[in-house]
Amino acid sequence: MKVLAINSSPRGDQQSKTALMLNHLVQGMRDAGAEVEVVNLRNKKIQNCIGCFTCWTKTPGICTHKDDMTNELYPKWLESDLVVYASPLYHFTVNAAMKAFIERTLPRFKPFFEERNGRTTHPPRKPHPKVVMLSVAGFPEEKVFEQLSFWVQFLFGDHDTLIAEIYRPLAEALPTPFFKKKREDIFDATVQAGREIVESLKVTPETMTRITQPIVDDSRTFFTVGNLMWKTCIVEGITPMEFEHKGLIPRPDSIETFMIIVPLGFNAEAAGDMEAIIQFRFSGEVEGACHFSDERQLLFPSNDNYFSRQFLLT
């Protein structure tokens, strides 16, 4: 199987969660024997379709633009057995780079009208490659992908072209060490999905459930940490990427948020068998006291995979 994997994320691999998921999917495909080429659209020059229809009249099947799409990517796309469209979720659909790529596949069609399954369409010059849609989002709910899925189903679903839709919510949490065990299971399932696509042109429900499994049980606590991170970025005048590169942590703005942040930095492996109670007293703008013990978990109780113990205000 010849696979063309299109990554439209503007971020580099060190920051892109789209690339993170795509790389594991591609690993599984290659393990199953597929020939996979990964293309990062951020490195390509692709002009927008200008609606001139030159590709339908003057030069049938060939776009008027002389760019990377016409000279390189479109021929590879036509020759592929399967294409993976990997895009971050922007405004609840694919981003502009992916949309431009898909729009530039217009030369595949002839201009004539025909009706198929109750829908007006244009006859194809060549078969469409099979399609896998992959997307990631920062929001925790799967339903944030509903608009994208509807569009994907409308575009590819009626012609038996669509093989799988792989959507990973709360993807920004994937690199967080606290979620190590769940992250590894999600990545392992994504590799398995790649194998299944090559071997059977489908992803089993069991594998998809592992890919989309919830990362956190209490999204409100995660929102609190996320909002603190954004507030810290605003105060420091930096971007999230700079926040990460500087090795910063979110700044607590109350005793309650301090109680949430502290367990995230506790290294249970380094603590070993130590038993302790840690006391804090606050004075100044915020006054009060709290202490932490190892009696039970405070944050994300299902994620006991990374921290063997968590501190709790008692």
C-alpha cells in the first residue's frame, strides 16, 4: 500500500500534537508493510484555488498554478492508495492549509453534472485515494469534532472512500508527564490503528476507544491549571511555546490553586518510602495555611500511573 500522509500543522514536530499522533499512526502503517511518505504543508508552497476552471477547460486535469501542489504533491496524491489528512482543529474544522490542499484537488473532476445517490456531483477523471482523517483539539469533549466529522462524511463518506476518522480531544495534555501511562496507551493504540488500516482498511472499535479515552476525570480541575498557565503567559508577556522552553510552571493565584499545582510537581519516585506532612503558611496579599500529606490522591484520581502518591489538604 502506498500512503501519502499530509500534515497541515504549522507547528514543528517538537510542539505539534497533530504530528505526535500522526507519527504513531505512520509507525503502525510502516510496521504493517505500507510505503508511507509524510508531507508537512508548512514547508510547501501551495496557492489558493482561484476558481478559474482552467483545469476543466484549457488544460484538463492540470491546475494553472505552477507551485508545489501542481509539480509535486498532486501527482503523488493521485498515485496513492490512501491519503491521511492530519490537521489540528481550527474553528471546529480543518485549518486553512489543509483546506487549500483539498480544494486544489479539483483537477481530478470533470466539469459535467451528474446525479449520484440523490446528489449532484461531477464525474471523476481518476479514483479518489482512500481517506483517513486525523485531527486533534485542546478541548476535552469529543463532540468538538462533530462539525469536522459531518464535513468529512459528506465529502468522502458516500463513495466508500472514507476508511477511518481518528479524533483526539485534550491533545495538549499528551506531553504532560502526569499522564504518562494514559499517553502511552493512546500512542500504542494509534500505532495499532495504523496496522489495522493497512491490513484490513478499518480500525476496530476497541482500538478507537483506547485512542479517544478520557485523559482526565475532572475537566474543571484541568481548566483551572490551563487558565493559570494562560494568566502566567499574559503576565510574563510570552507565548505557550516560550512558557515551555523556559521551563515555567503556572502561577497559583490563591491557596486553592496552590493546592492544585503542588502535587503536579511532586516526584514520587524520588520520595521513595518517605512519609511526610508538608506545611505552608501564607502572609501578605493572600493569608492562610494548608498542609499536604500522602494519605490519598488529590488530583485526577484515575491517573495513579505516574505519581504513586499524591498530597492532600487534611
